[in-house]
Amino acid sequence: MYRRLERQEEAYAAAQRSLALWRELNDQGGQAEAEYGLGILHRIAGRYQEALESLGAAYRLFANLSNRLSQAAVLVELAATHRLLDDPTKAVESLRQAQEIFRESGDNWREATTSDDLGRLLSDQGKTAEAREAWLAALSVFESEDPERAAQTRARLEALQEASSDDLPK
């Protein structure tokens, strides 16, 4: 809520109070959610190392609670942070882990959105075959769930195809 109002410092203070309360209550679920929120706030504010610390804490707490879907959500946020830190290897690793958890959990939508993110990251790295594979996996879900997103993914696939055909000898 605060973030939408662009009152980041208030949001940060509220998240800190929330974390302190959950710690006092010894509630790992509350602590995990608070750390997750703090991690996102840190990233938005450009405090990437703090984001990694909070997100890492959230991941460990969710692991203690065997909350795999929340772990996957944290991995997606870790990937975004690693990308901003110009560490695409860790970003790809985090997205692949999240993708696998979503797949195992039967969460087709979040698996598809994670595949889409992975495709963009791989494409940026010039790994066109892997990007194409990720986008094709996402496309099958988007076609039935979100036609606009499916069109965007098809456009990325077409651009990838055109770029690779430009590389062929004439």
C-alpha cells in the first residue's frame, strides 16, 4: 500500500516494525513475509545487498516452513535483484529453481511467467536457443489464459527468429 503511494521510507519503517513484531512473537511465517517485503523495498530503493540479505532470510524461513511456493516467489525476486547487480548467472539459476518449483506444484501460470522472464534474460545474454525454449513453454499457457501476453511472447519469438536469420550468410 505505501509503495503504491511512493512513500518508501514509511513503507520501510512499517516493514521493519512488522518484522520486529513477528520476531517478538516468534512467528516464522510472519517473519518470512516481512523479510520478503523488506527485500522488495530494498531493491526498489536501490539497496541491492540489503535486498539479497532480506530475500535470503525470507527464503530460509519459508524453507523451514516447507512453503515451496513462497520459496519460488522469493527466487523470482532474487533473480530480479541479481539482474540489477549485473549477475545474470545467478539470476538464471534463481529463475530455473523457481520454474521447477512452480512446475512441481502445478502452478502453470507462475511457471509460465517465470519462463517468460527467463526467456528475456537468456535472450539478453545471446542464448537464443534457450530463450526460444523458455518462451515456447510460456506461450502454451499464455494462449489459453492471456491472449495479450501470448501476442507479446509471439512477437518476441518472431523477433528472435528474425535476428537469427539476419546472422545467416547471404
